[in-house]
Amino acid sequence: MFSFSISGFPPFPLRRAYPRVSASFGSDTPQDPNSSSPHGSNAKFDEEFRKGKERGRGMGGGDGVVIGRKKKSKEKVQWVCSNCGFSAGQWWGVCRSCNVSGTMKEAKFSSDADSVISGFSVLEDGVGSWLPQQEGELRPLRLAEVNKGLDHHHWRIPLSGPFGDEVSRVLGGGLVPGSLTLIGGDPGVGKSTLLLQIASIIAEGHHDGEASPVVYVSGEESVEQIGNRADRLRIQSDIYLYSSNDVEDILKKVQHLSPGALIVDSIQTVYLKGIMGSPGGIMQVKECTSALLRFAKKTSIPVLLIGHVTKSGDIAGPRVLEHIVDVVLYMEGEKYSSHRMLRAVKNRFGSTDELGVFGMSHSGLQAISNASEMFLSEQHLDSEILAGLAVAVIMDGSRTFLIEIQALCLSSSTGSRQVNGIQLNRADMIISVLIKQAGLRLREHAVFLNVVSGLTLAETAGDLAIAAAICSSCLEIPIPNDIAFIGEIGLGGELRMVHRMDKRVYTVAKLGFRMCIVPKVAEKALGSEGLEKMKVVGCRNLKEVINTVFPNIMLKRR
């Protein structure tokens, strides 16, 4: 007994029409050889039946035949959080992952696997014909074969000039061909300005003397707006400007120029067709980054991306974004300060200890020639208003900076403590050590501490300068401005060593300081070369420091 779907075979006179009917026929079912088909000996019918049986087996029907319409791809509906990317099968007023309300958005996508587009597959359709073709079959290569004929001294793309030298310091010596670099930072810190100036240097010429164009793509600004910024920065290099959000469109336009570098501003504004979610979503950011990574590796063209940051300071998007790229740079700067710092958080081609220091001006970012003393203010020797001011020597990466610590002690007060730029627990410990080990009467004093220029002191090497500033304010005796302090303070009042002491002391000597207070252990380890004009004084504890900086002051222990 058979039952047929209307669309499975050519039209036959059936009594009833079913929207979807299936029939099965077992090969071991007994049949009457004398029975005749209701349609006669129709060869066409037999052929169609045989094909239907084969289709049924291919669809997993075993020996049976499944005859019907081809199953259409279903459209699946998901509710996706636009903030964190959490997906659910139903709508929720509050995201169950990040607990943010009003972020669940409806997203529809097909369950057909053939319709899914990934960041790696778009390359074959977009620029597959332009990408260099590998000759022969790909195979693993020996390390000696990879390095054969490679000149490591001229491998990187150099960035010339004082500005380029600072950027090259952070990158590890220059821009690596085929690298994918991500630059993050707060809004308005100067990310777009930084990349526009880098594009200008690259477009002016490579190490071989041949100039190469740079393509600057923006998904946030129009071409006219980018041109206006370039005019303000006085950039006249061979830079191509393009405004687009479609990654496929960007790669198709870039293929004809063979640029020296590609800049995308920003990765959160571009998208790939066929990927679920809006630009900036987790899937879009991941797949767009994967497409640009493949583009960079196959063409040896460096790609630089700008990334937005969240309220917590992390780059917006999935954490895998920072794992995909080769280099992650962060640009930092205070809102009311012109100083900008570029540091490497991840660098596959160099160290992450380097730091680039710039100054933001109307004409763009400028490299600061002497960054070590940029946080120092002009002082006057033996001035009473400078009581409570001490100079600390800290390190950020491989750079040495001299910063000023301010302290204010008020007697007959409530004994409250306010700190700015210093860890509160660290300040309380230093004050307690001064009370117990040095004999300072600070219990009835209100103590205020501040780091000049709005910096944050997170290094223990500034402990000695904090203690000296408190003593200066409490005793109302200013510290000469040509004395620097380096050292960590222990609970017993002893001075302890900090790392890279030699580089800190030599930096202080180069800046013309007369005296540097260090732990006694460090004095023995330091040589005399380069320190002829500066006196290095080693002290074992806080009492010796007070007697050295404030002579003829007799303190009584409580």
C-alpha cells in the first residue's frame, strides 16, 4: 500500500491530497508476482519510484522510501544581549549574564550551515584572485629554511623622526610586515591622530626608498572630516581615505592599491554580511578581526585597528579579540593633561616593558625629548612654601620618571587622612612606621598626601619620598630641590632595595641633582662611574634619613 506526496512525482489521480505524506516499503515485504500496479507497467513511474527510494535511503530512511518536499532551512529566533553577547531562547527584561536591562535584542538566522559566512571564507570571495598564490603544496618548513635570506635588520618597516622613534620603541623596533596591531584608549585620547601620523610616516617611504600608499578606512567619520584633521596636522603624504563599514567592500577596494599599510577606524564599526548581530557585537568583532588577520598574513600588509574601550578600561568586544591580534597597544592620558603615554600590553615581536611618551598639541602628537623630568615643576631653594615636597624616582617599563610627592600635616585636628594618587593602605603603613620607629607625633595630625600632575604611584620605590615629605611638613622645614629619594620602607623602619636601582640613580645624576638618598645596600652595589657630580648617601633606616636631610633636628620618641 503506497501513499505519495503531491510534489514527489508527476501528477497522478489521487483521491486525497496531503500536505506532507511519507511511505515506506521494505524489501522483505512479500509481494504477489501476479499483482499489477495501479498505474500499469509504466516505465517512467518505475524509474521515478527507484529514484525516490534512493533518496529515502540517503536521508536516513534505511530500506524505506521517504517521498516529500525537500526540507526547508528553518529560521531560528534568538534574543541576544547587545552589551555582553549572551543569547537566550526567549526575551528577558534584564540580561541574565551582565544584569543590564533593556539590552536583549531579537536576532534571526538560518539554521542552514551553507548560509553561514565566516571571517576566513570572505577572503576567498573578496580578494581571492588578488592574494598571492602559493606555488606547490603547502608543507611544514624547517626553521633554517624560514630564516634563509631574511635580513632581520631591515625586515621591519622603520618609522623615522622623533615621533616615529617613540612609536618604534614601543613596537620593538618598527612595524612588522603582515602584523595585526590593535590600539585602544579612552575617547578623545588621540588614537585616530596617532594612526594618521603613523600613516603619514609610512607613506613617505620605506627602507628601500620607495614610497607606498596607505589606506585609511573610517567607519565613524566621513572622508571630508578625516581630510580636515589631516590638514590641521599638516599631513600631505600619499594617503587614501575611504569611509565604509563593510569588510568585504573594504578588502575589494584595497586590492587594487597594494598599500603599504591598512588602517581601520574602528573594529567596532565594521561588519561582515551573513554574521549574526550588529556591528560591535561579539560575533561581528571576532569574525571581522579574523578576516583582517587572514588578509594581513597572506599579503604581508600590516593592518592597524582602533578599538573602543568600556567603562572599566578594557577593549570592547570579546576577550578573544586581544588573543587574535599580534600587538595590543594602549594609549593613556589624563583629561586635563597634554601628556600621552603609549604602552604595549601584548607584543609578539618585542618587549612589553617599553613606554612611549608624547605631548598633545594643536599640530598633533609630539615626542617629548626629556621625559624623565617632565613631571617636575620649577622650585626655589629654601622656600618655606615648599615644605612637604619630596622627589621620588619611579620606573614605568624601561623608562625612568621623577615625580613630586606633596604632604600637608595639620596639628590639633581630627587625625583624618586624605590621599590622592597613593594607595591608602600604603600611606597608613608609612605614617604608622614614622610614629613608631622615627618618633614623629602624627597621631593628632591630619595628613594629606598628593602626587603632582595627577599621577598614580603604584611602586614601592616611592615610600622613602612619601616619608620625607611627611617629615618636611611636620617639621616645617623644606627639602632642597636637588635631593631625590629612592627606596622601600619596611615595618621596622629599615630601607629596602628596589629593582633597577642603578638606572634610577644614573637618571638622577644626568638631571643635575646634588644628592640621592638610597638604602645602604644599594650604595655598596653602585659604582662611581657617571656619579662624580652627585653624592649618593646610603641610609639603613628612617632615623638616618631624617638626620641626613634635616640636620640638627632632635626628635624625642613618644
